Amino acid sequence: TAELCRVPKGLYDSIKVKGRATKFVDDIFQPTGNNSLNAQQNFNNKRRCMAMLLFDYLSGQTIPSLYTSFECRYKLKDDTQHAFAMLAQQYKPGIKLMGITKAMTTVYHSCTIDNLSAFLQCVLQEKDAMLTEFDTQKCDFDTIDTQDTYARLLDKIRGCPDRCPCCQRPCDVDHTLIKSNPGSESNKHRCATGHALRAMNGYKFEETDEASLFMCEQIKDDQTIVVGSLRKRWSQFKLDHRDWVFESLLKDDELARLNQKFLSIWAKIGRDLCQKYGMKFVTYNTQRINVPESY
């Protein structure tokens, strides 16, 4: 940005001491050959030559001594050609400015400049207006982050912080793949790689206090669980947590292998969890009919 302002400012400072700004373009280009145009027609051509001269300077081209407009040739004054050559060294356009200028080739070759000083002054004033407007804009991250990019990047790095409300296994969905908020209808939480044993979150059978070694995927919709002081069917529990999907993505054999892994872990830490939650430690659940589990 500094370069885009420095070069026009240097050019403006150099030409404003060259006499009347309104006569500058008319003075520096002289018709050559058999030119039968009147003064106004020649000036119109010189305006186009001025735009091409500015293009050559800003795009890093060698400044030629002759310019052509509508088949009429105009010689650039020697002192002006020398002055622009000196400017190219003192205020040399950088790669970025030259690239921008070259991308606007058709614009420069189709426009006219009748007062270079006024043109450059407008460019510099526009720069000042843009900086003033920029200063009034809020540029803190919270203001410009309209799509929660920061929150999504945090989720990407550390994973979703939500845990299954039943077994407490962390959600392993990459919520950053979808723009909607985590837990929304199109971006729900789930344990895609499988849930943990429910006993790991304190679930036990109500009458026997036996730790429940079932995984969430193994509970049927019509089975009853106890959450605090409330009895509810598993189907109702899922409705109470609509931001979660409890159904498994795993095949039966994959789910069975996962269950065995958790049972191996349970054999090592289960006694401590049973002491914490007031459960009876078991390594397998005895089959019962219509015996609710408590939480």
C-alpha cells in the first residue's frame, strides 16, 4: 500500500513545478510529419499519449521518444523523456504496482488524461479517503469473523468439547466440514467411532446396583432408564437430546470388537468407578427382564 502511494506522490511532486498543469500535456508532446489536425484534435490525441506515457512509467517500460494516437505521431520532449527516466530510478515502481498496471493495459490504452497533475491529485485524495474510511472501520477479529472461523479452527484443533449425555464419550464429529453450528439440525453431535460403556458414566441397574456394561448403541427405544428421579424410555431420552445422534455407524462385528476393548478397560478401572458411583462391580451383566437402569 505504501508503494502504491509513494510512486504517484513522487510523480505529482515532480510535475507540479513544471509550469501550468493545464498546459503540461499540450506542451510535452509535439506533432511530427504532415499533421493537418487542428489544435483541439491534436490535444485529444495528446491526452491519449499522456495515458500511454503514464502506463509505460508505472509498468516499468522504457520511456520512448515517440507516441502514436490514431495514426498521428507525437514526439515527447527530450527534457520530459529524461525527467521520466530519472523518475523511474528515483521512484521506481515495484513488482506489485507494475503487475497491477499491466493488468489494466486495456484501460490505459483506451482512456485519456488532459491534466496529469489533477489526475494524480485525485488518486492521492482517494488514498486519503480510503485510509480515513479504514480508520473508522472496526478491525478486531470478532467483527470481521462473521462465519465463526476462529471457533471452527479451535474445534478442528482440539475437537468438539461436547460429550455424550449418556456415556460421556467425547463427540468425534469434525463440525468444521459444515458451516452450521455444532449441534444444529444439519451438524449434530455423535460418537462416530462408537460409544463407551454406560457404566463409565455411572449407569447401573436400579434394583441390583449392578454396573451397566451396555453401550448406548445396544439400548432399545422401548427400554426404560432412570435419569436422576425421572424414569423415561430410551426413545424419550434421545428426544431430550436432539443435538445428538445415538445410532451407530459401525457394523455389528466392529461394534462387538469395540465392546470387548471397553470391557478390557473396565476390568482395570471398573472397581474405582463403582466406588465413585456406588455401583456393584461386575464383568458381565446377568440377563434380566424389564429391569430399568438408573443414572
